Amino acid sequence: MFTKAGKRHLAITTAILATAAGCASAVQAEASPKHTASALVRTDNGPVRGTTTGTVRTFQGIPYAAPPTKGLRWKAPQPAKPWSAPLDTRKPRSACPQPSDQPIAIPDNNEDCLYLNVTTPAGTAKGLPVIVWIHGGSFVYGDGAGYRAERLAVRGGAVVVTINYRLGVFGLLAHPDLDAPANLGLQDQQAALRWVRRNAPAFGGDAGNVTVMGQSAGGYSVCAHMAAPGSAGLFDKAIVQSAGCVGSPDSTHTLKQARTAGIAMAKAAGCPDGKTADRCLRGKSTAEVLAASEAGHEGYRLTVDGKVLPTSPADAFAGGTFNKVPVLYGSTHDEEAGRIGGMEMATGKALTADDYVRQATGAFGKNAGAVLAEYPLNAFGSPSEALTAVMTDANWSTPIFTTQRTLARHVPVYAYDLTEATSPYFKGIPRPSFPLGTGHMIDLAYLFDNALFEPLTPPQARLANAMIDYWSRFARVGYPSHSGSPTWERFTADKPYTQALSAGRNGIGRTDFAADHHYTFWNSLGR
């Protein structure tokens, strides 16, 4: 999820992904293993047949809840029906319905979409830590199957579960006259977590050692699980990537905001009368509902509804009234680089000094002078690099550091900044005129195999291995440090330690995040 600038960032970033998205199916086909063997596991609902390839086992498209179709549209997730014959889980199932306006969208109008995927090391190991991955995409786009977790599972010695959950209008609609609870997407995630608790041992996992992990919208979801009473006891650790859960307007909507948007959607769907809205909306086809819903990255958030999510994560964290678990929490150093690069692609020109002033003035109004003084153009290699730093620090780094400080009063926190200066970019996309560093989404290239990204160089692969070692160590024992790696200290109020993660020589170690990202300055402006 994104602030206004962040939403423009992803809108532009996804536009430059068109070529990369077109390459994805071919790359996925190339990555398909040539030599596989059958793998059979019995879940609590019935047996599933996946594949074993070399050192990895995969099971794709396992139902964790009943299809939310027909009478179950806009209803809380219900148990999946059991089966007796082995279920073929060698290929992924449907993504949840989503608009097709963005290249990152996965066109699919099938509401039967509550599936998950399990990746494990091959063999008979037991008691492995379990990592449950919640994908991002502004709560509107994406799916779980796109995140191939072989490296994370095998090198990390973990069971990795990637999940689908209802998105956009089907997962986050709120309407005063609709017989439906809010936050259905969050309830889907809770159902998946309950499935993991029940079934992890069948795949070699430790049901008592589950880490919930997410990036962007998935990161906001993780924060919501920490705040939601219904998620209590469903996980033991949390990893939050690129989500400022305290201080960012992208974290949640109020119930009033959500209902106002829901009423507008119902009117667009031809269901303006509150007395008949429930019946009218349920009579619409999937395509009709999608056509009436708001596309893009601004329309849907988790909702503070007083029930599923009684209070915002920000308030829950501040008051210490949340599900207290150790947290690994961080961001990429240059979150806004993709948006600024997208500006160049949209205009065919690099930003000028005048553009820098104009952008800052538009974003910060009366505070623009102070911002330009804090980030003088002569301190950067180009106007684009200056604007990237400004928008990253204002929209991402500041709320993320505030969230880390707030959580650290109550639970162990391990903070990081992915500072690699030459990260992979989107495959097939020309780079802009300025160094991109590591922008929003690019951290995913280090943890998962994803067809959108360029292959890792040898130094980047070493950084990826280091990150997987840290992430999986945290999932195993609740802290990331391990023998043979640079020490990663705990973040505390008195000593806000942040681990820099970079492929360069001495690139992993302490960084002064607050100074690097001008936290005191932005705090003085009330960010």
C-alpha cells in the first residue's frame, strides 16, 4: 500500500513492467523442472500429490477454504470439503479476481481462488520452521504462486507457504447495507494461518514455529495480524517489509471511509438503493463487479471495523495491546526510485533542477523550502537522485522507523535497510539515467525467484544468500544473527540498531538509519 506519492510510484512502476510481464510466462516455462518425481502428503482434508525435483518439493493449489462463490461471495471463509483420492497439486490454481488495468495484474475472473502453495526441502526432515508469505499489490493485485520459494525453502531449511486471499472489491468491500463482514481478505489470511497450524507437520514443518511475512500490502497485513484478536496464537514471529504501519495513511481505512467507497461502488454497479443493494450486488457477475470497482492502487485498505480489526495497528502498537512476537522489520534504501525512473520513461527526459523544485513544491507546499534546504541539489548526483531520497524518506523511511521505535517498546525488533547500490532491475526494461539503488519491490528478487526481475549477479547472489540466511535464522529462533555472519543486534529505544544489507565489501553491518534518512527533520514536520 502507498501514500499519494507511493501510489503514483507504483502506477508508473507497473507501467514500466509491461515488457517484463510479457516475458514472465516464457521465463516461467524455462524454469520448469525437466525431471520430477511424485510427492504424496496427507493433509487434514485429504491427500495431495505434488512434485519432488532434486532438493525441493512443491505442492501448488491446495484449497485452504471453500470456494467463496455463489452464496459464499462476501461471506467469511468456510472450511474446504474433504476429499479421498489424491488431489493433483502439481500446478497453481486461479488467482483471485482483480482488475486487468496494470501489467502486474493476473487476469482471472474465477472467484474460486482460496488456495495456497507449499515449498519444502526434499527428504524427511521434521520440525522445520514455517514461513507464511503474504503477497503485496495494494490489496488489489497479485497471487501467491508467483513467488517461487525454492531458494528460501532449501537454503533456509524451511517450509514456505505462499497464499492467495480475496482482493479489492471481493476482499475489502464495506457497505452499510451489504450482509457481509469487512476485512474478508484478512479473514482469508487467518484461515490460511489456521490451515498451516493444522497441517505444517505433514510437510515437515513445526506447527509451533510459524513466521508470518509480507511486503508492502502484505507487510500491512502482517501488522494487522499483530493487532487483530482473531489472529492471536496463529503465528510466532513476524517479518514486515516496506510497510510503515505507524504514521502512514496507507495502513488502514476508517469504517466511514470504507463504506463511502462501498456505496460509490454499488452505485457504479447499478445497485444504488440500500434496501436492495445486497441482493443486487450478489446478482452481478464477477466481471460486472470488477468493472464497477476502483482499480489502481488507491481504492482498498484494511478497515478498522471494530470487529475483525477493532483498532488500527498504530494504536494497538502504541498502547501495547497487540499480539506480541519478535519482529524483523525494514525497507529498501531507495523505495521511490522506480517512480522517479518512471517519470523519465514517461517523458523521455531526465529530471531538471526546475523539475526537482516543482515536484517538491507540489508534494510539500509551505514546507517545500525547508525540504529543498535539507536536501540541496548539490549533495546529489542528479535531480532524480535528490527527489528519490526526498520522497523515500518522507513516505517510507520515516513511518517505518517510527513503527520500529513503537514496537521496540514491547517486543524484540530487528531492523534493516537494504542499501545495495546496484540491485537487479526489471527484466527487459531500460534503466533510467540515474543509479536506482534498491527500490520498492526489488527486495523480492533476493528472496524469491520471480520472472519479472533480472538474474542476480554473483555479488547479488551472495547478498541473497546472506539475506535468506538471516531471514530463515530469524524464523527458526527469533533473532537473525548466526555464526559466520556479521552480528545483527537488536533495535531498542536507547540503541536503534539497523543492519545495512549490501553486496559490497563490508556492506553488511550497522548503519545510522535515522541520520541517513533525515528522520529528525521529517519528524519536525509532523510526518
